[in-house]
Amino acid sequence: MEYRQLGRSGLRVSVLTMGTMTFGGRGVFGNVGNTGVDDARRQVDRYLDAGGNLVDTANVYSGGLSEEIVGQVLRGRWDRTLIATKARMAMGDGPNDAGLSRHHLVRECEASLRRLGTDHIDLYQVHEWDGLTPLEETLAALDDLVRAGKVRYVGASNYSGWHLMKALSVSEKHGYARFVSQQIYYSLQAREAEYELVPISLDQGLGVLVWSPLAGGLLSGKYRRGQQAPEGSRHLSDWDEPPVRDQDKLYDTVEELVSIAESHGVSPAQVALAYLLGKPAVTSLVIGARTEEQLADNLGAAGLRLSEEDRKRLDAVSAPPLLYPYWHQVKTASDRLGPADLSLLGPHR
């Protein structure tokens, strides 16, 4: 297992992170998975034995049950593991039971610590943007949690480019603990992160954790043009996360994945994961699985190396269109583009 520095921090994390959204299965999260304690322990055992060192959860997953299961499974071996969790989503029906206010963040951090059964969280991430709470309040509360020793590092998730840059500026202005990472959706099915989020990570020294790198299973090779979707699947029907805006492009991408996978003697999922691990700014991929077999297959991606030709084929079939102002920059500013700009515009010059 390879380890990479998480942004500008001194923390080293494995290139594959154990995702735990499937743990619990309470409420709407039963649509994702319903892994109980025993199966969760076996999955985490396999992950740790493979060299993984970062387990990612969130307070909202199964209404806190995922955190409880993670705490039970990791009891007695916190020295081998880094724990990441998140807060922002609604945890009740009250007017202050959601958002990034000081009230909500501090209360939810304390609740997460109790459920996890630990005295600190290694990476505490704001799960989503809150446009009503001043950033100064949110970032001051996170800074207080760091200074109190309850949180080691802070990160963002699902922010836009301007949200992220504004937060970094506020932190710098006030001397608050700075986001070291962002957790984002990024996959061969949808590469919109390359417009702003990858360049800002390169420019500002942020680590990138990728959620749903297999697009919720769409890139597993089980969804093929002209074939019936797997039994029990809701993708490409009434399930819209992640949304599929161009089915033909998705199917074309899957065909390339299948072809490359066959040439390497591996699964399409491993190829899709290995592709992302070779992209700029990417630190780690959050992989979750309904079964141990799926997890074992995903873990195999850590050792897969794609050829330059493989990458070119996948780049071409999944390339996002150049939106404004990027097409204009290619036409008129190609003589003065920096490394962050080139992560998107380099292939178009």
C-alpha cells in the first residue's frame, strides 16, 4: 500500500480509504448497504491487513450507527488507524440540528467522539456548504476544537471553488486551523472536479479524498450498453446520485474500462480506481463495499499500474467539455499557464 502526504500537513494516509456508509443500514442508508458489526469487523480487518490506515465515516450515516459500529470495530487498535468523520447534515428536527454553526459543530463533534469511543478525531470534515452561517463562526469553532485536542486536522467536503478559496482566506486572515483536504466526488463518469477543485488543490496545497470513485458502482463493469442492469439496482432509473447526464458517454467509458481490464487480467473497477490514483492532487480514494469480495477486489487497485496509452484512452473517452472561461484561456493565455491551470488545460493546448 502506498502512502501519500495529506495536503501540506504532516499526516500520511494510504491511497485507499475505508468508507463506511454501508455500515448500519438504518433509514435511507439501507439503500446503500446494511453491514452489521461482524461483517464490518471482517472488512476492516482485511483493509488494515492490506496496509490501509484511514477509516472515513460521518455522523449522518445511519443516524450515527455507522460511527458506533466503527468505534466497536476499532476498539483496542486506534494506534493502527486514523479516523475521519463529518458534520453538517441534519441530525434532528430542531432549528439548530443542522448546519455549520458553532452550536451544531461543537455538539456534533462531542456526539461523534462518544459514538466512536475515542478522545480525538484525526480529520474532522464539514460535510457540505452552509450559506447562512458566517465562515468566521464555522472556522473559529473548528479552530477551537483543534486547540482543545478533540480534532487533529480539519477538511471540507462538497465545496465549490469559491467556497473553498473564501474559507482558506478567512483561516489565513484570523490564524485559524486551515483545511488540509477536501473530500469530493470525482470519477471517470464525471470529471467536473477538474474545472476548479483539482486546480485549487494544486495551487493551495490541499489533499484530495475522493468519494464514490466508482460512481456508485456504475464503473464496475456491470452496467453495459444493451444489457439489463444488475438485479436490485436503481441506477439509471430512479436513483440519481451520482446523476448520469450522458448515458452514451457512460457506456463508452465502461467499454474502454472493460477492454483495458481484460488486457491486464483485472476487473474494470480496479482500472477505474487506478486511473484516479494517477490524477493530479488525488491523495486517497474512499472505497466502500457491500461484501468482502468487493472490498478485496477494490484493494487490488493499489498495486495496478496503467500504461500511458491506457490513460490516454480513458482520458479521451471521458473528457469533460471545456466551459468558459477555460476554452478562452486555451485560445489566448496558453503562453502563461501555471501548473494548476495545466492540470485542466494542458491536453487542450
